[in-house]
Amino acid sequence: MAGGRRPARRGRKAGEGERNEMSILRFLAKRLLLSIFVLFGLSVLIFTISRILPGDPVRMALGPRAPQWAVENMRKEMHLDRPIHIQYAYWLSGALRGDLGQSLVTRRPVSADIREFVPATLELAIFAGIIMAVFGVAMGAIAGRYRNRWVDNVIRVFSYVGIVTPSYVFAILFVLLFGYVLNLLPTIGRLSPWITRPPVLTGLVTIDSLVTGNFAALGDALLHLILPGVSLALGPLAQQARIARASISDNQNKDYIASARSFGIPGRVIMFKYLLKPSLIPTVSIMGLDFAGIIANAFLVELIFNWPGFSRYGIQAMLNKDLNAVAAVVMVLGLTFIIVNILVDLIVAWLDPRIRLGGERGK
Amino acid sequence: MIGVNGLTVQAKKRRWEGFRKAWYKFSRNPVSVVGLVFVLGVSFLAVFAPLVSPYPNHAGPYVNFAIGSKPPSLSHPFGTDAFGRDILSRVFFGFRYSLMMGAVVLALVVIPGVVLGLIAGYYQGTRIDTIIMRITDIFLAVPPLILALAITSVLTPSVLNAMMAVSLMWWPWYTRLVYGLASSLRHEFFVQSAEVIGASRFHILFRELLPNCVSAIFTKMSLDMGWVILIGSALSFVGLGAQPPIPDLGTMVADGAKYLPDQWWIAIFPAFAIMVTVLGFNLLGDGFRDLFALEEI
């Protein structure tokens, strides 16, 4: 009888697998369609916002002394003399070709500016993201494992402080403490002035210097990353630790862990093989939000550390009312978060068989 | 025996009993009580700032360079800033702007957000649902801080414009929260019964669905007070929110940052004030969440 059942079961499984692959593809297709819609809506939103401002952006860019004909010329050049929906059409068709217009302040194409500044922020955000994920999950796991012991209490207090402290306050405190008082770590820019700059390959200084074997630059770049990276990471790290703690201490009391224990499986194996993976699901699912938080806060933190990145470019564009640059910055961010969220969903699907298998079993 | 009045008295009694039980449960959690104390303390200082601050006139454009940049002392417990203004007094007045920011934004945001969420949840699966929820997706595509920065940047920077910008970015969170709750409640028996006896849409949305979402909305509001205050202070920090001489905590941190590290007290005390305020609302919100046994927030 058992033998008779087995092939049938296998057959069902194969069918299921096929359907699951289909469902992941369908899920991806749906997400992409939705993303295109969201990006389109975001572009309408930001374009409307950037064009309803009081005042004349051209006059502001050229200054009060510019002759009227220069203002008229530039306005014509930027299609600002046409009705707003025509302006939007011009802007959109440019954006689709990768041309996001000209910056009113730097007078360079915005896309060139962005290409120049994105790698610095990307490097910082990835560094912060790694700190967040590694330390957040580790601290949450320790707190959850030793629930209500002193380690747990210390970590919980720490995570409250991390959550409620604005990242720019961390940044200021770090500059004060490590930059001035202890004089341990650099607080300005990406590299010290006396270091030979590695050639720009990816724009990520750490990778460029690693590839070219310039280890002095690599070390220096890492040192420069520490303070801004940690200021950005602490808030989301605390959030991650809290969620990891909750889910580990929940899962710890489940029957499957008790039975694993009763089989005599060593604690370390239980922790890493059986406890950590399911407990990672809630932490990974909010990582998209956390990453968004890191980039949002980079707008302030890059200012403090004089980090020549995309966020500092963005905030400067906002302070200077540089319309094209503001719109481009928001669009690039929207695109980034959509990609990050799709990646997060895929990782969660990989971690969680209930989602991977089409949500039919766990129910 | 029991008349209409008797019933209402009993109902009132039961409600009071419910409150007492909730308070008992709430007060068992020391963390929530600490949060409540912080929130009440900050609110008290904000409301009575002109009475409790040692130098109420220092909140405005007061200048006395003779006592400028003095470290903390007995007469100025938090020290003075470069213009000679008492930082303690300015922090008390700063609580006013922080709380006002949070209160105004939430007041503007909760009603439209909740109503849209109820409608989308009730008409789940229809075109109305699609339209409302896809619009919220657009607003949620970029962190609220960045869109708020983008909006304030095209307007003249002021407290009012900062509030408007944050409000414009914040309603989708309520829509999304209420949508989740309403769409799961939508197929419960009590909603179906109301439909069967011909209750109006208005009745179903606001008398059947809404009361079941109130505790979640309330908890989210408490947590959001903290977040909105953080975002408001960030806007002021970069100069797109409150303008000097308004004693906004974010502006004060930004000003003080210029005098680091020698005159550390100018930036550090306002920064701690922001942290205490946000911590209070967070702990309180966590307390509500445990109290109402909510998981989805």
C-alpha cells in the first residue's frame, strides 16, 4: 500500500513544482507591471509638485541680473513656455531615453550628475546595510536566546535608544566623540587627501582600490565608511534586533524545537539550522523598509560627513530648488526601492516554503 | 424592571469597568507607564512653557551676547546659545513645536487615510479598491522623508509648509492599515447580517467596520506621533522646516552642530529632548499594542 501511494505523491509534487514556478513567474510579472504603474504615478506626482512652485525657476537659476532675453531663451529651451502636460510629455520622453534634463544649478545634464554621485551613496548604503543585517540579526538572536537575562535587557535598552535617535544625532555625536575627542576616525569625505586615489572603475572606492591592489586606499576608504555607515545603520539595526528577538523567542517555544532537542541535536545546530532560518523571515521582510530608511537618512548624514554622494546632491538640489535634479533624484530613488522590494520578496519566498509553494500548505 | 435608563446606566458601568481593566493591564507593564510619564511630562512642559521656563522671552529673537555660549550652570542648567539665550527655556518651547507638528499632521491625515482605507477594504476586489490602493502604492514608493523634503523644497520653508508636506505623505499608511483590517472584517457575519437587513453603506463603513479598527488606528497614531516628530525635526535640521528664531528642536540641533565640539551643550540638549519625546510616544504605542494584542502594526 505504501508502495502504491508513493508514485502518486511524487506525481503530485512534480505538478506542484511546475505550478509554483509558474506562480513565481506570474508574481514577478505582476510586480513588474505594478512597478511600472507606480513609477509612472510617481513621475506625475513629482513633476506636478516641481512645477507648481511659486516663483520662476529660470529667473532663480540665472539670477536677478540676467537679461530678459536670456531668461526667455532658457525657458524656451527647457519647454517651460508650454502648457504643463506638454512639459510633462517632453520630460517623460527624455527620461525614458535616460535624459533627465539639465540641472539649473550645475548646468550639466542631471543624468551625468547622478551617475557621478550614485556610487558613493551606494557604497555607504551597502556598508550600512551589511552592518544592519549582521549585527541586527546577531543581537536579536542573542537576546531571543537568552530571553530576560541581562544580555537581553541590555540589547533591548540599546534597541530602544537606536530606534528613537535620529540618525543625524548619531552622526553629530560620532563626529564629536571619535573625530574630535578621541581623534580616532576620519569624519570628512571618502578618502584622506594624502592617499593616492584609485582609478574610477565602479565608483565604489573600496572595490576600485581592491581590484587595483591599492591597499592603503582600501583601508583608508573603510575607515572613512565606519562613522557615517554606523550612524545610518544603528536605527534600522535596532529595529532588526527587536524583530529578530521576538521571532526567535516565539519559535523557540515551538514543538519542533522541543522535538529536535529531545533527539539530542546539539544546541548550536538547532540554533543555526532550525531556529534561525524561519526566524529570519520577518526580519528580511522589513529589510526593504529599513534600506529605504537608510537611504532617506543618508540625505542628512551625508551632509554632516561631507560625503560626496547622491543624497547630498539631492538635498542640495532641493535647497537650491533645482527642479530637474529634484525630480530625477526622486525617480531614481523610487526605482531603487522598487528593485530592492522585489529582491526582498524573492528572498522571503526562498526562505519561506509556504510562500514558495504557493501559499497552500501553511494554511 | 430594568427600564431604558437602567440599561444605559448598566452599559455605562460596564464601559467604566472595561476602562479600569484596561488601565490595570496597561499599568502592569512598567515600560508603558514610563512612556506615558514621558508623554505627559513633555506635554505639560509644552503647554505651560511660558510659566515653567526660567526665561520665557528667550524663546524668541532675544539677544544678549554678554552671556552668550555659556556652559551649563545653575542659572542656565542647559547652558546658553551663541546669542545668549537660555537653552532650557528654548527646549521647553521647542516641545510645543514638536507636539504641534505631530498633532496637526495626524489630525490632517487620519480622517482621509482611514476613510479611504475603509472604502477600499469594503469594496475589496472591485475597481474602487484598485484605484485607491494603487494610488497609495505610488505615495509609499519613496520614503516619506524624501518626498516631504522634495515638497518643502519647492515651497517657502516654514512650520506650516513642513506640516502640509508631511501630511501629504503620511495618509497612505493609515489607508493601508485600515484596508488590511477592513478587508478581513468585510466577510465576517456581522457585516453580512448588516447587509442582509439592508443597512446603508455609510452604516456598514462607519458603524460596523470602523469601531473594529479603532484600537489599531489609535495605537498607530501613538507610534506615529514619534515618527512625525522625527521627520519634522529632520526637515528643520536641513533648514526646510521651522525658521529661526522659532525654537524648534531640529533647528536648534542644526545650529548647535556648528559650535561642536567646544560648545557641545547647544546641540546635545535639544537632541536629547527630541529623543525623550520620541521615546515616550514609542513606549506608549508599544504599550497600546500589547494592550490591544495587535500584531499587524
